[in-house]
Amino acid sequence: MVTDPEKDTTGMALTERPMAVADLNDVIVQVYASGFTSGELTWPSTWADRTGKDRTPTIPGHELAGIVVELGYGTTGLSVGQRVFGLTDWTRNGTLAEYVAVEARNLAPLPADVDFEEGAALVMPGLTAWQGLFVHGNLQAGQTVLIHGAAGVVSSMAVQLARHAGAYVIGTGRAADRDTALDFGVHQFVDLENEKLEDLGGVDLVFDIFGGDIVSQSASIIRDGGKLVTIAGPTDARPTNGTTIDFVVEAIPAQLKEVVQLFRTGKLKNHIGQVASLDEAVAAFNPNKRIKGKTIIQVKK
């Protein structure tokens, strides 16, 4: 699937493109399942390469699970026929395609007992949650973490990982999200439409996906030495005697291995809202109603 601002009102269409070519240290992966982030059409990296050169039309999608079919020159650590999953480079063509060229260092082995759709759905939520909580947030057992949007795709993964790590988990969202957030494991839920964050008392870590006023309010309830971690971009919000970190998720295979092992043992579950075919990808990328959970594109059965 390619996207081009000049094509139509959605800017997207299914089309034939040349076969992906493996560069140095790349592999070619036959994509079985792909995930995407709805906002990626607004990212500068979607439309330009690392040098800033225009690369439209472009293929979106950065999460995948599939099978290695070719190794580029110098590639080590993976083999032809191996099941893999991972996150592709932001500035290269993506995974809403039958084949994609990916740097081998961005991929991890996908165990045989994990479906391709489940594997693809773990990638972005799992890596984002892991890095936010443990790499940037340094979350420890016994601490209290506030996770915004706890019923959402990324935050529901963060809820489960934080609880598994032994933290006390407070989740936020709308009143309608309460049951979903509780099902994913929050100890306490705050309805942001009717309850106030300042009534909570102190927390050690805030994991934010919203930005704006919510992140500013959140900074005021963080204990001395605590952290505010956000994926919503730079912010001026700062906790007293604490730290604010905004980050962009990275492809770290070792973390994917940790996440998929927790999934295999039943300690994590995905939040998949729908599985669509590649023929349905344009409509799935531009839904006419809100999808609760992640959309996965099944490229190959």
C-alpha cells in the first residue's frame, strides 16, 4: 500500500511496486502481519529519507511479523526461513506490503507458538511501554505509577508490564474505559472527566500519552525525585525536584524477546481491535468509527 498526497482524499491506494532490495546488513522479510500508527502520515520521516530527500509515494507501517526470505551482504544473526518480528526504520518504506527490507538489528526471532498477528501487535506497544517504564522511567517494585489512557493500545501494555514488575498502578481515562482498564490490571482508575488528579497524592512515575494540560497537571503530583515520561513530544511540564523525559520508541530486539516471553507465558495480552486484509488496509487506515484496540493487517495467511 502506498500513500501520496496527490492520489485522492485519503492519499492512499493499493498498487504494485518493485520488489524490495536488501542493502548492507538488511534482510528481506515476507510480511505476514503488519501494524501501523494512525498518525504516522503527519510524521516528517514518512515523507523523507535520512538526508531529507523526498520519497513519495511512500509505504506506511513500521511493525511487522513475517519470515526472512533473503539476506543482504554482511547480514548476520538471522537466517532464511526464520520467523521474525520487529520495528522498521522510520525513514524507509514500511510494512504494509508483501515484502520489506529491514535492518537485521531491528528484528527478533518470533517463537513458533506465537501467531504472526499477535507478534505484530506486540511490537510498538511492547517496546514503547517497556522503554517508557523501565529504560526512561526506571520503575521499581513497590513504586506507584500513573498511566494515562490505560485502556488504550500502548498504555494497556504499560499497565500489564508495570503490574508484573510489582508496581502499584493507577490508570486514567474516560468513565467508559474503566472496565477495560481494570481488566488489564490497574489497581485504581481515575475518570479524567469527573475526578481530579491532584486528589491522588504522590506518585513516583507518570507515563503520559496525551501531553497538553494533562501532562502539566500530572507533574504536580510526582514525588521528589520522581519522573514524568511522555511520548507526546517535548513539554515544559516539570515535576518538583524530578525529571521529565520525552522519547521516541526504538527497535531493541532484546526487549522484544522479553515482551514476547511474557506473552507466551500468559503474563501479557494484546489489545487487538480488528484484523483486516491488505485489500482492506486503506479503509482500516481511515476508519469511519473509533476502533478500540490495535488494527492489524493480515498481509499473508
